[in-house]
Amino acid sequence: MAPESVLTPVTPEQKAHFLTHGFVKVSNCFSRETSEAFTSNLWTRLGMSSIDKSTWTAERINMPFHTSVPISEFAPKAWSAICELVGGEDRITEDSKMWHDGFIVNLGIEDGQGPVALRDLENWHVDGDFFVHFLDSPEQALLVIPIFSDIGPGGGGTAICTDGIRAVAKHLVRSTTRMVSPWMQPRGTPESTGSDQLDFYKAIVKNPELASDASFHEMTGEVGDVYLLHPLMVHSATKNVTRIPRVITNPPVSLKAPFHLSGGGEYSLVEQKTLRELGFPGGLDGQWEIQGGRETVIPRRVKIQEEMKARERERLAREAAVGA
């Protein structure tokens, strides 16, 4: 059983920070020993050496998952905060109560260049490539970033643009058609593979009138820290110039029912933030409603990760055979 002090609720200061900026950092959610055990087979799965950088054949790797753990046991402090931000544990789907070992590893590349200014990054997007997006979509109710390696400045920490929440939310309100994530293109638009795929988000971050300099942040931290971000947070991978391996995951939190954005009553902290950004803190009564049904989408990455998972299983099996 976790110590009582670990299960403290979100502080008033953290609530205020989330309502202002759309994210909160919760520190010391799990120990280094817990992290090391969870990531123990990472390098075997990658087929790389942790000390021989010549084996680092990719800059960033989005790994599939093999193992799952209950968040309430693995990181109870983070779980308490997650529940409070979305309005209670009873709103969260069963699948979202687990964290998986689908690590996102940023190894950087040896190119001699320094960090790229956050506004000039090319990977700006919102998460949720597996469903059609509406303003109240329950499939991605919170973006979570658990940290499994210390991340300093320039170490590949995720970049966020907090002003982007407002721009995306307003776009979803204005839209009269269902939208396909993460490109905010009208329904039926094929998944783009070109440089124009993320143009919607690049237009936001490149425009100082939509995204102030103060709205850009780099998610640094220590092992055991967890960032909780609004689901419409515009974010990007960054360049790891330190070449110290950066290891995170980004498990989505899904709700059993759509966000409550109209009709009065009590709004969760995530709902309050959405409504504040739209200028309707009391609710969107008569201002907006979805058109068309909700849909899931099967992104290309699913097939890619299935192939990766098969290769990882082969490496794990070979290692087990050697150790037998």
C-alpha cells in the first residue's frame, strides 16, 4: 500500500496552473528502481547497445508494448491526479487504467548542430490518430507523459505550445464536419505522408498572434516525474543534442462518455480549461453540437508497430535462450 502522503490530491496551485497553462507536472510518482525494472529489457528489444552509440541506428523510436501495469499501483500519485483532472475514476475506461511499456526513445543524432528553436520544430501536432475528432471526444481525454530517464535542457524533452489549445478548440467549434486526427482535415481526407501533413499545427505555432513566445515549454524532468496535459495540447518531438537516451511513454486517458461541455452542473478541470479557452466558462449551451457519428480510425503506425513487436519478441527469445 502506498504511503498516505503519496495519495494527496492535486494542490490548489497545481489546479490553477492547469487552468492557466493546460498542463501540470507531478513529481516523484514512481522510484528509479521501479523505472529500471520496467525498462530492463529496453535495449534488447531495440537491438541496440546502451553504451555503443554506433548501434543507435534511429533518432527516435516509438516502440510497441508487451507489458502492462495498473497506474494505481505503479504510480498512485499520478493516478490520483489523473482522476481529479478528468472528473473522477468512474469516468475513465478500464483500458486507460493501465500503463504499457510502449516506450518512446529519443537517441538524437551526431550531426554537430545545436538545439532547434521550439517555434521552428516540424513535428507539431495533437495526439489521437485512432479516432475522428470532435471538441468533446472521449477517446483522448488527457495526454500523459511519464518520464523514465532524466531529461535536461536539449535532451529531447517534448515541446508544448500552450496557446495551441485555444486555436485547436476554436477550430473544432467552427468546423461543420467531423475531423480526422491529427491533421484536422475534413472527413474522408486520406492520411497524408507528405510535408504538408502537419500544416494546420505549423500555422498555429508560426503565428505570434496565435502562439506567444511565453506559451512554448520544454518538458524536462527526472525519473518518476509525470506530466499531465490537456488533450488539445499542441506538442512536438525535439532534438536530443545531449545524446543521453530519453525514454518516456504517452498513454492516453479515455473516458466512458464524451466530455460534458454544456448543460451546466459541475465541470472537470479539463472541461473547465476547454470552456475557458473558448470564452464560455459556464458551458456551450446553444453554441455548438456535433454533426455525424463518432468513428475509430486505424492508423498506419499499427501495422508498423506489429512488425516491430514481432522483431522484439525474436530478440527477447534469443536472449532468454542464451541465459537459459
